Amino acid sequence: MSEVIHIFDISVVLDDVPYRAQVVGRPTGNIWEGWIEFESLDGSDVRRTGRETTQPNRDALTYWATGLSGTYLEGALLRALEPLIVPPRMQPAVPFFQAPAPGRPAAATRPTDRAVLNPFSVAAKGEELLRRELGALRGWHLRNIIRAYGLADATTDLERLTEAQLIEIIVARVQPG
């Protein structure tokens, strides 16, 4: 059963209408829930908020209520006056397929032809810039550049090379002359 926990001495005024506020609570299982009720001083309007708090017991709810400020009460009154907008219930989605797409062969899943930069255009601006740009990339990016621009022969095992070694291959192959 619900009960008034605390009545505020101050009025909350909204649009020139003063409201009396009180915290109301009730036990639900092993906790107490609290909300705020507002009554216009002329008795023409009564509103309540949704649950504002849950507390472990009545004393904790009383303590919470006595700490509420006028600003908090103004916000709670606004929440009580604004209608709760409940989104329309959506129909459950129906899957288009009953299983994922078939897998691809391992070779087809590697992005071997996707280079994040054109080493020739960067090298045209200087070797130092090329080395800085390449140094910022991970090994798999460097391998993709080598593969995409054909900078190593098919017998070179790129997977075994360090990032520094991959950079040296690229720099050596794109330098003019």
C-alpha cells in the first residue's frame, strides 16, 4: 500500500500555476519505490511522475525525499505534465534468409588488391615522405601495396618479412632509375 513519505513546504510554480508536491512510496518486494505527486493549489489538477527512485527501505526513501531541491521538483513537475510518448509496437522482423551466405575460399577473403596508398605518387614527392607514410602503416597494408603494384616476385614470401623489410622492398622498387 502506498503512503505519503514527505510533503514539501515550498510550492512549485509552472506557468503561474502553483503546485503542492509530495513524495509517495510503496514497498515492492524487498525495496521501496518512490514517485512525486503534484496538486495545484486550487485543486483543479493532480499529476504524478513515474518512478523516481528505488530505495532499500522506507527510511532510505524518506532520506532521499528530504534531499530533493526546488530545481529537481520543477523538472519532476515538467515530466508529470508532459505526456509519456510510447513508440508504436513494432512487428517482429522476419529474416530474409534461414542461413548465412556460403563461405568464400580463404584466398578470396584476403584484401590482396587493396592498397591504401599509391607508392609511386608518394615517392614522386620524396623518399623521406614515402618512408614516413609507409612507416605509419601495418604490415598487412604494406603487403597489399606490394601485391597491388607488383613490387615483388611471386616467390617472395611476404608473410615472413618484417614491416621494415616490406618498406625497403617498396622504397627500392618505386625509386626512379
